[in-house]
Amino acid sequence: MKKLKYIALSLLTLSMVACENELVQDLRDRNNTNDEPLPELTVGSADFSNYVAVGASFTAGFTDNALFIAAQENSFPNIMSNKFALAGGGTFTQPMMSDNFGGLAVGGMRITDPRLVFGGAGPVPLEAVIGPVTVSTDIALNNPTGPFSNLGVPGAKSFHLVAPGYGNLANFPAAANPYAVRMTGNTPNASILELAMAQSPTFVSISEVGGNDVLGYATTGGDGSNPITPTATFDASLNVLVAGLTANGAKGVIGNLPNITSLSHFTTVPHNPLEPSNPDFGPLIPTLNNLFGALNGVYAFLESQGAIDDAAERTVIFSETDASAVVIVDENLANISTLITQTLLANPAFPAFLAQFGLPPEAAPQVAGLLGLVYGQARQATADDLFVLPSSSVIGSVNADFLAFLQSQGLPPAVAGQFAVEGVTLPLEDKWALLPEEQTEIATATAAYNASISSVASSNGLALVDLNSILVEASTTGIMFDDYLMNTDLVFGGLVSLDGIHLTARGYALMANSFLQAIDTTYGSNFEASGNLAKAGDYPTNYSPTLQ
């Protein structure tokens, strides 16, 4: 009825005022709860006629561990461009994927998988629900034609955005990003920055630059395979990027970086998932405690001899009544493999101890060596340790490679299997866990990056969005978005998608609003006051497996 009332008023006064855009009127009606007319949309000192977005996964609209058409349509830059269109904004183009499955191929060979979907108990691969699909987005066969307003490149680090050849198919896979390949067209060696500058933008958004510089380290458990980008490298890349994007006087908005360890990718898997009620674990607890009891005795002896001072930290005990913590490798512990082996061999009771596992006395040297090798830097996890989401499918499983290794060392298959259970008898590798020291490295780098972003925003007159504070609020008290309380819980929190890192469509709408509000503050526009923010109810938190 409210909408009809405004339509009637508009008709009555048609000779006095111009008829307003129907979409603007609709937005005003939905936001006007006091029946008071909202102010006209104004742009202040900003010029949205040629808007270009530069960034990484969030900018692209990556969600549920993939990029696909529907996700791109709900990317936060596209949401913003729809609002800019109400205030003189021009056409906003994106390098659209070929399907809603997600995933990429090169020359018919799949290189990334389709998206995740909700499988009832949690995230599962799309193909587990609907069966095999053909990934039709092929970077060698059907790249779209630019130029593109959305230059968000999933996986890009800060220095990648200014690197020539990052989108050259000839450099793939060693030094090119497949999503960047889809953007460069007939200028394959052009950097992402050069692609943006060639369009002479009047307004730019810069987001999550630096996010992947720490994210790669975090998702690999800080194992060293994907190191954190040095601050000096990040600073140099950021300054080149911002200087280039604003060289022709373009105004813009930049977001800082959240502390990514607050995301559900790192907070969903508990440190103590081993339940005594689990029929695959509970009955084994007495045997496990007998095994670790021998090792705990070794730790206590070594501490009594002054060889170590952390026996309590290394001690492993599984509870028969409460959930127990997994066993992990802690690279910060001194490696006492040799000491464990020597102490076990010096104990005359060790051969008899092995007999309960069906092992002969002559196996003592070999088994002592294996126990030293496996438990030299082992401990049980604590609440201060974080576990990456994929570890949930690893904990409690038998490590096939280690099982084969133990068998090659002469252990019977049944015994080898007992000693190859991930997180129980086989300590979880570094790649599955973020230790407190590694979390500190991430937080330190993030703070340094954010200080640089703040400085660059200030010196270039850019609007600054504090995404870090937004995530803190979402991960603690939750954050209100219209009628929805959103948090970072996996699946049901509404903010973070099924991969535990990237946002849902509704999360991207919230992000778009935070950028629009910052633009209002810096440039004097009034997207918020005029009722032109995105509405939560217009954006989903998950996509159907049968999405076409």
C-alpha cells in the first residue's frame, strides 16, 4: 500500500516535478519506515561514470570455493555499480564465467573443481549431489572479450596485480593465474594495473590487496610452502597500484584486511574432536594410553635428567569420559627423536612392552627408531591451536603413505595401521594446524599491511573501509544486517560461504554497503541517507545445487 501511495502522489504532482526512477522510488519506499520522504540521491564530489574495481577473490565474487555466473552477479563491485548507475554510473562489465558449476579448464582438461554446496551435514562437492558435470569455462578456448570493469583476480597477491605476464596463458601454470588469463585478451602481458589504467577510470575500488599474501600461509598451516609476503614487497606493490589507479585524478575507496584467522575456515574444526563415544576411537583408549604412557615416561625421565624442560607439554593422555585433543607436530618444540630412541633402547622392559603388539624382541631397535622419528616434536593440541577446515576429513583416517612406509619397515599390516591414524597415533603435519606462533606471524603481517593501507588512503584522499573491525564484530557478537544477525559460523552464520573463507552473496552485499557508507563519509554522497544501500533480503546465503 505504501508503494501505491507514493505512485499516486507522483501522478498528482506530475506537472510540478519530474517522475523519479522506478528503482530509486522502490528503494526509498522499502527504507522509509516513518512515511517521510527521503532525500534525493547525490554524489558529492565523486564521479561514478567510469568505475573500475581491482582486487582479488572478494572483488571477483568468489564464493563456495569457486567462481560462477550467479556469484559474479552478486560480487560486491557489481552490487555497488548498480547503485552507482542511479547516480550517473556507466556500464559495469565483468569477465563472466560460462556456467554456474564453477571450475576452470584448459584445453578441455579440468584445473579447478566446481563449487561446493550444502550436503545436509555440511559442505560437499557439487558433483557429490548432482553427479558429474563438464566444466565449460576454458581459459584456452573461450575467454570473454574486455575491457572489464571488474578486475578481481582470485588468488592474486599484492605484487601479482602489478606484474606483467600474470595473465599470459603461455606463462601458465608456472607464473600466470588462470582467472587473469581470462582478462588480458590481445594484450597478454599487460598487468592487472595496466588493464585498469587503460580504461581511465573516474572512480576505483581497491579491496583485499594483501589478503592472499597471508592467506596462502594460513591455509597451508604455516608449513613454509606459501610464505607471507614481506611488508616491504607489499608496500611497494600497494604504492605502485594506488599511484597508477589515481594518476588521472580518479577518486576511490580502499578496504583494509581482516584478521583471517577469525574466519570459519580456521575456527570450525575443534582442537579436541576425539570423542570416547566414537566406536572407532573409544574402545582403543586404554591401548593408546598404554602406548603413550611409555612415551610419557620417557619425557619424564628426560626432564629428570635435565635433557628437556617441557615433559608436561609433550605428555599425551586420552580421556575415557571427555573429548580429547588431537596429537600434532609442533615445529617449535626441540626435536628429541634421538633421545627418545636411546631412552627406549636403554630400558630393559621395552622388548616386553612390544610383545603386547605382537612384535618380537628383535624388533626393538627398529620400533624405537620409528617412535623417536614420529614423536620427536609431538604434543596434544590446545585451544590456542587452530585447524584448517580440510583437516576435518583427515583426523582419524589412516595415512596410506605412512601405512605403506611402516609395512616396508617390517611391521605387520594390523600393527602398522594402528600407528598410522592421523591425529591419534600419527601426529598431524604442520600443514593442518596453525600454531600460536604462526597465528602471531599472520596478525603481525596483517597489522603492518593495514598500517600501510591506512597511510596510502590518507595520502591519496581515498575513502577507507575498516573491514578488520567488521570481521571482529561478526566473529564475536555478530553483526546486524537489516533483520538478519550474521556471524562467521560455517554454513549457518550467513556471512561466510561454504569454503569458510569467502563471503556469501549476502555477505558481499554487506561489504558493498560498508564501501558505500565510506564513500558517503569521504566524498559527501548520500547512498545511505537516500535509502540506496543493498537490502539483505535480496541476496541469498547459499546457492541451490541445481542452479542454472
